[in-house]
Amino acid sequence: MIKAMALAVRWILVYSIICSISMIQAASWSASVDTWSTDRQSSTLNFSYMDNMDGSITDMAVTAQGRSIKGYHSHFLDININNICLKERTSAKTGEIGGEEKVDLVSVATNDVVNVVLKPVNDLNYYFDYTERWPVKLSARRAMGYLGDGINDQEFSGNNMDYVGSNSLYGKRYYLDRSVILNLNRTNISVVATISGGFKNADFLFTKNTSFRQEIWSTGIADLRYHLASVDGTRPDVTGEERFFGDYKLKTRLFMDAENIRLDPSEEGLQCLPSCGPQNSDCINSCIETI
């Protein structure tokens, strides 16, 4: 899903938007184990977006008697491909404003989803593993300056349960320089069910990384929040929230990385029977039953 909108009343504003989308191809798959189910969707596409603005936001006269509408500027951007997302909201009152932005997105959803079902000897559970190699990369750079009656600016960057976001409110003077890179390489879904078919649990495991850099110089209120989700449940989530008031300069650098290392089925077999040699396929096959 990609949405973008810019609106200004009484421009006196030079505004340019260039947007291109190519190679659109949708892909989807679904699976279910007892009461558990999933329905995954993505697309193969190249997306590029650029905008540039410079000028003044002023009131606009609507009648000969001098009645007018207050000038304002509004910006909206919403991108979400395979849970790689970028959201922006800006609302500004009368004043001077200028800025530019560039967003590039590449998504590939042509690889087959691999499903492996394992049943180790003397284990009462079945293990279902789904490997989805539908990579997505989003890179975005945004710079903006404003001086006027007030501006609110909100941003959110998400990468499959990881996110970083900021809110800047009631700014009379505002300067922003932000860059973000979001990468998703692989998704693994691991499901455990009993031999009688009863669902026990499911884990979504991602190989991904997020790089975020932001500089803000403003007045008013600024909020920053970030979250790094546990990749496999073995470590706690990392969450932070910060708030600033007054006249401030902020510099933020964040890097979040998660790598999910999957074992080859034959390696999992060696864990079942340590005496099996790497070339002894009969021994390994006796340890793993595949439905």
C-alpha cells in the first residue's frame, strides 16, 4: 500500500512531486495448522518518490468584502509493503516553508515459499517451518525548514515489529533532517503442533535491520520512541521513549539488527542422533519423518 498527498491553501509556494511505480506483481500464500493460520501478501515493485517545495503559506481571500481563509499546508505519506512501513503527517499554519524528500523502495516477491515438516524420533510434536524470502528495502531522506505560526510534524518507520517514531508539536521554528534505511531479508515462521494435531505455538522470526538518523532544531514539544522486538524470545524487547520541551536541538542515531539463523533439516537430524555422520543419510532419515 502506497499513499501520498500534499495540500496547501494560498500556495505562493513552488511545489513539485515526482512519483513512479514499475513492475507491479502481487504474491500471496497462506497456511493453517489446527486453529492457527496465516495469510501473507507482498508485491514485486520498484517505487520512487521525490518532492520539493519552497515558498510562503498565506491567507486566501474568498470574498470581495475581505473575508479570508487561514492559510495552511498539509502533507501525508503512507507506505506499507510486507510490514516495511513509512508514515508521515505534517500540518503547518501561515509562515515560510521549504523542504525536499526522496523515497526509494524495492520489493521482490518472486521466490517460492519453502515448507518443511519435521517429526524427530521420540518427540510428541510436529515442527512446521515456513521460509519466505521476499526481501524489501526502503531508503528515505527528508529535509524541511519552517518559520511561522506553528507546525506539527509526525513520522513513523516500521520494520516487522521494530519501529522508531517522532512527534514534533507546536513548533514556531522547525528544522528537520532525517534519513532511514529499512531492510527485510527473510521471514521464518515456526509452528509446533502435537502428534494429535493440536496447535501449541507459533513464532515469526525475521532477518532484518533498521538504520535511523535524525536531527531536529525546534521550539515546542518533541517526542521520540523506539522499539526492538526479540528475534526469538530468548532476550527481552528493547523499548525507549523520550520527551523534550522548549527550544532544543536533537541528534538521534539508531541501528537495530536481527538475524535468524535456521538449521538445515539434516543438521536438525544430527541433533536427534548425534552418532549419525554427515554423510549417513539412512541414519538421518530414521531420525526425521517428513509428512
